[in-house]
Amino acid sequence: MNTNSSNIMALAPNTSTKRETVCIFGTGDFGRALGHKMIQSGYPVVYGSRSTQISNLIPKDAEVLSHAEAAQKAAIIIIAIQRQHYNFLTPLAEILRGKVVVDISNNLKLNQYPESNAEYLAQLLPGAKVVKAFNTVSAWALQSGALDASRQVFVCGDDVEAKQMVMNIVRALGLTPLDQGSLLAAQGIENYPLQLFPMWKFPMFLSLGLTAFFFFYCLALDIIYTYIYEKNNFSFFIAITIPNRICPVMALILLALVYLPGVLAAIIQLYRGTKYRRFPDWLDKWMLCRKQLGLIALAFASLHAVFTLVSPMRSFVRWRTSKGIISQALNNKTEPLDTTNAWLSDSYLALGILGFFFFVLVGITSLPSVSNSVNWREFRFVQSKLGYLTLILCTAHTLVYGGKWFLSPSAYRWYLPNIYMLSLVVPCIVLVVKFVLVFPCIDKPLTQIRQGWERNPKYSE
Amino acid sequence: MNTNSSNIMALAPNTSTKRETVCIFGTGDFGRALGHKMIQSGYPVVYGSRSTQISNLIPKDAEVLSHAEAAQKAAIIIIAIQRQHYNFLTPLAEILRGKVVVDISNNLKLNQYPESNAEYLAQLLPGAKVVKAFNTVSAWALQSGALDASRQVFVCGDDVEAKQMVMNIVRALGLTPLDQGSLLAAQGIENYPLQLFPMWKFPMFLSLGLTAFFFFYCLALDIIYTYIYEKNNFSFFIAITIPNRICPVMALILLALVYLPGVLAAIIQLYRGTKYRRFPDWLDKWMLCRKQLGLIALAFASLHAVFTLVSPMRSFVRWRTSKGIISQALNNKTEPLDTTNAWLSDSYLALGILGFFFFVLVGITSLPSVSNSVNWREFRFVQSKLGYLTLILCTAHTLVYGGKWFLSPSAYRWYLPNIYMLSLVVPCIVLVVKFVLVFPCIDKPLTQIRQGWERNPKYSE
Amino acid sequence: MNTNSSNIMALAPNTSTKRETVCIFGTGDFGRALGHKMIQSGYPVVYGSRSTQISNLIPKDAEVLSHAEAAQKAAIIIIAIQRQHYNFLTPLAEILRGKVVVDISNNLKLNQYPESNAEYLAQLLPGAKVVKAFNTVSAWALQSGALDASRQVFVCGDDVEAKQMVMNIVRALGLTPLDQGSLLAAQGIENYPLQLFPMWKFPMFLSLGLTAFFFFYCLALDIIYTYIYEKNNFSFFIAITIPNRICPVMALILLALVYLPGVLAAIIQLYRGTKYRRFPDWLDKWMLCRKQLGLIALAFASLHAVFTLVSPMRSFVRWRTSKGIISQALNNKTEPLDTTNAWLSDSYLALGILGFFFFVLVGITSLPSVSNSVNWREFRFVQSKLGYLTLILCTAHTLVYGGKWFLSPSAYRWYLPNIYMLSLVVPCIVLVVKFVLVFPCIDKPLTQIRQGWERNPKYSE
């Protein structure tokens, strides 16, 4: 650490710096890391600590004083102390009056306390201008400079100028401040680093549940049924055959579920004759996780593609192929080319390839940097037009692939339909309703409603 | 909506806010959405409206006054009204004198009016400081917070301070302002949200045209010719065989077209002996859409890869394979391994894989966030060096694949060359000229010219 | 150029602009491009030049004066001149006193001069406020507006206000300023545009070295050994078979090398009982290039996937398959399905597919825009949890694939192990050590140490 501080110092300005002194309360891990980074960016740093004995872990150019002395030297005081020790600040309230006090604390659990740490601090120090910031940055990242993950620093506070001062420091450290409004936003900011893909939770559980259901459904129909009635042990189907049956089904259903809420919303708006009433909560939530549903669908589709492509390499498939060829050879005959079969096989492959291609295109525009560089018209064109094209192609791919089995009794083992038939239910409903909705006689009133027209204006009063 | 406004309010600051009041003229969809978002970010909002009757759609904390009263309360007035109603503002010109007036309007068509809406507004209100902003943001995105697409807000105006005030509001709403200069840029800003991939238009039309041409070319040679002269119905080739013949041809030609303008520019500069004369317009335009051409080429290459990989699963291919094996079996003989054939087959596959691999690498660096994190030297290394390597590998892949057919008369149906021969014309020209250009005796004067040297200095005067 | 300047003019503000005049010394390529862009953004520009004769290459609205006259007209002077001519500025030192002088120069080599150009300029002009900026932008990009690569402009300087003024100009030109601290950072900023993927150098050399080693190893065992002892000429294995043997080995080893330093660091911390001592230098460097190692491993894994998928299309594989089928047919027998074989074949394929799938997921989160939009907890979840899952799946894939050969003597040609056995060494070590480290009795002290606890506190004094 010592050898390192010298080359950090090399970056510090030595002349005519006008940056204001920053005071840091607390010499823990994060306090030290922040101090190092600030000195590097040209800020004089003074530490407030219980013991003013200088530890060699503290940046060399920083002063260490008592809390009261340190606070008097700076206009900005960063509290790098855990919430449970905040009450030691109460005696310092008078010294901190009018100063900018920055709360950088995090909790261990979501909504651990009734009020956010920053609001609690503001209650303890009524005269101070409390700003919440820096809680999303890790000490390790600050120290190593390896800011691979987010450089975003959420900032909130009731005093606009205090917030501006903190945001200038954030910018000077090479990070990106994001103004989140008043101190009431602190709860959300403190919860942010504790979140683990909150938007993905529902889509993930839904897909895991559906996957488990389809897995046991296939297990019953493909392995157990075959074992009981045909005495064949096809247990190795668990590795590839069944996953490759589940993946396309999941991809198609999830893709259809992306477009179902839009269709439902249109029906609700048409029925109510106004857009000024809120949708049911479940529909709102559904609409906000469409992107996640779509990306999980794309993941399943990709797995389906790879599982399909490896099939010629499978021991079972090679055995089946050679068995077929040998039996033809032993019977001394060659089957002629079945053109209908060739058409069906080639067209479901081609439909699948095109569907997957457009699916990947739509997926690429979901990358933050790509969606950020297109305008709204382009974004909607890709997400809606290309998305529906994908859904149509994938549904057609499934229909052409399995169409012949709809009427075949052997497809209904234990009187249950094959899962690819189940997979077609939702997409077909979505496509049929959407097809009805684009008819001019229905599309026109819907467009009017979406532009603000109301069939029954009393609703909105 | 009502239940929603309460939790929006929860985010509004309740103490010591110093944000200036903002006035919004117009209580339509966008005016309301903007008002909501501004209150959420701590701005007091006052609406100017014809009827001051308070609708429950308007944010609860906003005042609704007459236009004149509302305008007097704020330094910034946002005009959320359509252009055709702007003339009602003329009587207010005196009140708006010296104020910042923000034009957020959009048109329905590109270049709908001779002058931009913002310039028209500036003519109507000669004393006001007109700023164009917010037109690229959708009301729905503001309301739902689902800013998946661009957070960029283009801002322009003649008064620097007025622009700065508006940009501060933009930042406070969590959006990214982009200063576009004076009000003369408003026309471009108003056209921006109406654009649908303008840079992609020419490359798309070019590839559609070429694809259609090659499709009919293949249809004639592969299906109609075979049907007439060999009595075989290979109509199912339309699904996979022909697309997989067109895709690699298109990918190779478009990739070569990415590098052709650079080579042409070098020849023009060498011929003129100076870099200070503009290239012909078509060359300038061509150079600006190279990235798009390259990405379309990559799309065709990807399709070619997948179409090729599915081939062992095709009914036709399986029939052809088993036919070959059965005829060998019936003749009681096994053909020995043809090492030359194995070499050819393996090397064109390996060349294709490597070419595709580098093509994808170059494609990944075209992602905005990746190209933003490399410096110019690295960007040029990838786009030029790796790009040429891709072109060389793909051309070699095609040559090895089809080389044996160049001299075979059966490849010339109706005396027409096979399309893979056509596909080699442009890439070979580009590679040969590039090869000549890297010779020191030609590279040296070219480098000098590009550093500003002129063979004939009178040209530049 | 001339025809172009008129439409650039169209964008210039014509009224009430308050932007300060900028002076540019030097009328070379970059000086002109910068001037054009500044006029476009509303800055009055005055050129300082030896000959005040107006060239038609200089933007029409710019004045051209002598150096002294030009400098007096502006508060900011941009030095668009090469370092070797800086000494002509010495007589102007008095005029430049107190002014902001912007150094935009670049060198031809890394660390070409003992001190950076900007520091040298500051020594020549002791009274001027020297700011380093704009050196990362190319003249061509400024002129054409095709800022595909980085829009980032690194800015450094000792005077905070001067730096702020320059950063405002940078923002107005549509670029993103990044404050890098004091003028001592200029050396790094001047080196930046000369770098060519510095973080990739070690991982690239390591993988090239390993690849070469494994290539000759395979060449010896697979081609030369076969040629000598079995008289078979399998030289065509060089094209696909050997690359497809090297790629998975490289992918697995490099992936394991991504996780090895983390495991080593944990052992070192446990041994020392503190986290407050620096790791050896090689370990620090290794840790900082883990992302690059992982991405190269992903590239090898992708190549392995494609090489494997094309195998049914290879002439050699088709010959081998038909030979097997024909020999069965001629012997008049059909081999029954070997269920164990089917299980092995399907499970190593499935493990490989899943491993590759999670590998790609981890790779996608390495895209700057994706990693920027997740918080630290999410980033670590993906990079560590999913990363280890990938390593486990890929190791299992290799074990299942080649497990049967470990005990077979034919796998040890010339008493050397097959390379897939070599590839398992590092991953197995990493997984075993990691498995030990997650045991509570070891994990608990490690977590304490990482939270700042020290077994032997005297170490840190």
C-alpha cells in the first residue's frame, strides 16, 4: 500500500489548485479508498477520527484530526461510518450546521430501517445539508481503478446547491453523477446496491416453473410411456432430446407472452373507451418486464438452435441414420426423393432460421448502447414490427414442423397432446387478436383513444 | 392516474428547494407528462391553459392559471402546443419578452414547413429567448420511466444562457442534453424523431436489389434449367439451397463494397496529388455508409453460416447421402479416402470459419459502447487491418470452395457463369488494388499527401 | 471544402451569442478542423499564423492575424503546432500570461520526450494556465462528424477554472470531457492515443505461445506419429481436426487462469492473516487482465463450437461414416443401440452446450454498456457465480468426453498424454482449491480478513 501511495501522489496537482478541502469522518476501508481517490483528483483531504494517531494506511497527504477540528476545516463532510454509530454525531450538530454532510452508507438488507440512513442523519443534524451519494461504488473498485461495473453514482438531497457541490466531486473522480431528486429518494438509492436483478425475478420464476412442468410432462410421455408400452429405455433423452423439446416450446410461449399484454391493453382501452384509466396492476407489471421475458425467450431459442445443430453428432442419431440406410441396402432398394418431404423439411428449417435471425436482431437492439443511439420511431419499429415478424415466423416454423401430427392418433399418448401443440396456444391467440386489431374499423377508434379521445368523457372527471 | 400521483409526490422535495418555477403552456398529453416528471424532480410547475378549471389529469401540485398569469410566474415557459396554434401567442409577446421559451413540438413529416417550428416561434416572439428541446422524448416514456430508448435530448438556441438553463432541467430529469448549436439546427432536431434509419436506406435498397437479382438468376439456372433439361423438380431449393447460395455471395460483395471506396479515394488522391479537394458526392456518401454496408454483410454471412450448418438435417441431403452409401454398398465396394478432397473440404471450411470469426470481431467493435472505449488507433486497427484480413479469408474461402468449377463447362448453364464467380469480381479487384497500394513506391507519396503535402500547390488556392 | 463551408455556416448562430472568442495558433490540418467545428458550435475563432494571408482552406468566418494580435483577442489559445516548434512561443510569454493555453499535441512514440508536451509548454510559458486536451480526437473525425470511435476527450491541468473553461468547449462540440487531474497526468494522456490494446498484450502473447506449443504437440502426436507408425497421411488434420483440438484446450486453460489468481489471492490472505499487505506485482497484473483472458477463452470456445458443428460436412467425416455403414451392410448385420454410449455422447454434448451458453452470458455482461447498467452485486454474481458454473460445466464436458481414454494405453503415444489431459490440470486445481475455500471453517476467517480483520495487527503498522 505504501509503495502505491507514491505513484498516486505523482498524479496530484502541485500548483495553484483551487479545489475545496473535503473532510472524511471515519478511517475504515471505504473512507481510506475515497480519500486516496480524492487526493489523486486534487482535493485536499482531512480525516476526522477518534484517534488522531496517524496510521500508515491513511493516504500520506491527508491530515488526521479530531472530528470537530476536521469538520471546521471543510465545507463538505463525508460520513464514512456505519449507521449504528451515527449518534456520536449529535454533539457535533452545531459545528456541522450549514455544512454539506454526505451520507455514503449502505445497509445489509432491503428496507432494513423504517427510514433511510440519509434521512436519519438529516434528523440527527437538523442544520446540515444532507446529501446521499457514493453508496453504489465499491471500495475495491475505487482503489484498483477497475471500474468495470457501473460508474454511476446516484445523488439525492433537499438542497440543490449542496447536491451540485457533491456532483462536481463525483465528476472529478471520473464517475457519473445521476441526480435522483430530494432526500426522499434515499431509501431507493440505499436499496439499489442490494438488488439482484429485481426486474428479472418474475420472468425467471415463470420460466423455471414452466420449464419444470414441461420437463415432467416430457419425461412422462417420452421416457416413461415408451418404457412401459414399448419396453425401450430412452432415459438418455434427458440429456438432449427433452431439453431440445422444451427449449423451443419455452421460447415460443415466452415470446408470445411479450406481446400478449400489449394486445390485452388494447382490448381494455377499446372496452373502456379511454386511455385515462390505469390498467390493472398485474398488467402494468407485466408490461414493464416484457424486455426480460423477451431476452429469456431468446436464450431458450439460442439453446434450441445449438441443441438442434449438434444432433447429427449424437450417437443415437448416427445409429438411427445408419440403421435406416442399412435396412434399405439389405432390401436392395433405394427410396426415391420425396419432394413434399423435402419441401416441408426445408421450409421449417428456413422459417426457423429466419425467425431466429430476426429474434437476434431484436435482441441486439436491447443492448443499452444500441437502444440509446436510435430514436423512438426506430426503437418501436424494431421492437414491435420486427418482434411480430419474429413471432409469426417462429409460429409458422412450429406449425410446419409438427402440423402433420395434429391428426395422427399416435401423437396423443395417454390422451395428452404433445407439448409442441401446447406451445402453439398462446402465440396463436396473440396473432389472431392482433390480426383483428389491425383491421381499420378497430384500429381507427383505438388510435383515437391513444391520442387522447374519450368515448365517455365523464370517466376522466 | 390519481392513485399514481400520490407516490410521485412522495419523491418531491419538501424542504428548502431552490429550483425555479417552470411554466407549461398546454395541458395535453405531453404537457402533463412533462409536468409530472418536473414536479417529481423538484420543480414547481404552473400550467397556462385556456380553461383554468382544474382537471384531475393534471398533476396535483401544479397550479393552473391563464396563459398570461402563468407566464409571469416563471422564467422558463415550455410551449406544449401544436405549431398550428402558435399564433395565439402573439398577444403574449410582451409578457414573454426576455423569457426563455422552450419549443418542444414535432412535425408529422420531414421538412413539413419551410422553417422549423422553433424558428417560427422565434419570429412570433421577437423578444423571447427561444430554445428547442425535449422533442425526441416520448410522453409515454416520461410517464412510465421506461426510458429504454434514447435518453438523449437535443438542445439548440441562440442564447447561450437560456440554453444552459434548459440543459440543467434536462439533466435534473435524468436525461442527457446534447448541445446542437444555434436555432438554425432546429430543423434537423425536428426531423430527427421522424427518421427511420436514414443511414441504412441506401445499403438496404442496394442489398434488396442485389438479392432480388441473384434470386432470379439462381431460380433460372438452378430450378428452371434443371426442370427443362434434366426433368428434375428441385423447386424446394427455394427454401434453403438458393438462399444459402445468395447469402455468401451478398456477404462477400457487400464486404468488398465496404473497402472499395477507401481504395477509390486513395487513387483519386494519388491522381490529384492533393487531399484538399473534395471527393465526388457519391464517394462521400458511400464512405459514410460503410459501417451499415459492413453490418448487412455480417448479417448475410451469419445467415450463410446457419444455413450451412443445418444442411445435414435437410431431408434432401440425408436422401442424397444415403443414396450414395447404398449404391456403394450394393456395388460391394468402399471408396478409399481422397486426401486431396479432404484437404480442399477442410481448408475451405477452416477459411470460412476464420473469416466469419474475424468478421464477428469487427462487428462487435461496431457496438457503440465498445467503439467508445477504444482509441482511434485501436479502432482503425480493428476496422482496417482485421477488416482486410476478413476480406482476404472470405475471398480465399470462396476461391477454394469453387475453384475447381471455373474450368468445368457444366458450371456454365446457358453460357452464364455461376453466381459465386460473379461474387468474386469486386473482392478480387479491391484486394489487387489494395495490394498495389501498399507497395512502398505508391504508399509513400500517398502518406505524404494525406499528411498535407501537395504535388501541385496551386490547386488549393 | 469551399462548398462545404457554406452549409457549416448555416449552423452558426447569428444573434446574441455570448460565447468567448477562441484563438488557434497554427493553420494545419487539425487547427483548421477544430476551427470549423468551433465556428459551427458558435465560437468566434481567430487564427494566429506566421503569414496572415488568408487561405481558402481556413474557415470563412475566422479571422487570421499575427500570433500576438490573435492571442490578445481571446482568453483561450489553442496551440495546434508540433512540439518541436514550441520555442517560437517564448517571445509571446508576456502576452500569454494569465491566459488559458491548450496543448493538443501528440507524439509519434510512447514516452518520446522526458516530460510531456504540455509540461514542456508550461515551462516555456510560466505565466500561462496550460491545459491538455483534444489530443485523442482525430481531425478527420471532427471534420466528417463520423465520431464512431471515442467521443471522450481527456482533460488535465493545474488550474481548475481554466480546465473548466476548456471542458465547456469540449461539451459544446458534442464531445465528452473527462477530467484527469493535474498536468502531471499529461504524459499518460499523450500516451493514450498511441496505445494498441495495452491490456490485451500479455493475454494475447500467452495464448499465442500456448497455441503454438499445443499445435506442435498435436502435429507430432496426430500427424507425424500416425505417418511413421500407421503409414497414414493425415496432413489435412492441420485444417480442422488439430485446430478443433487446440481451441477447447485453450478455452478451458484460459478460463481456469481467470479464476486461478482469485484463488491464489485468497490463499495469500489466509496465510498472512491480513488484507492490508500488497499482493506480489505479478498477481496484481494478472488480476487486472482477467477480463481479457476470459474474452480470449470465449473466442477459443466459440471457434471450438463452430469447428465441431461443421464436422458432419467434412469430406473425411462423411467418408468415415459411410465406410462404417457399408461395412455393417456388407456383413449383413445391424448393431443395436448402445445406451451407455448414447448417454455419454448426449451428456458431453449437453454439458458443452450449457457451458458455452453460460460463457456467452458472462461475455455479454462484459460489454461496457451492459456492465454499466448493473450494480456491483449483480456484476459480481454474473462474473463470479456464473463464471464458476461455466468452469465446472466445461471441465465436466471435457472429463465426460475423454474420460474413457485416461486408462487406455493407445492414448499415450510416445508415452505423452493427449492434450485434453493436459488441459484438465489447471481447471481441476482451481476447482479443488475453490471447493476447499468454500468450507465454512475456511470461508469464515477469509470473510473476516476481507472485512478488515487482522490476525496479527502489528503487520499493518
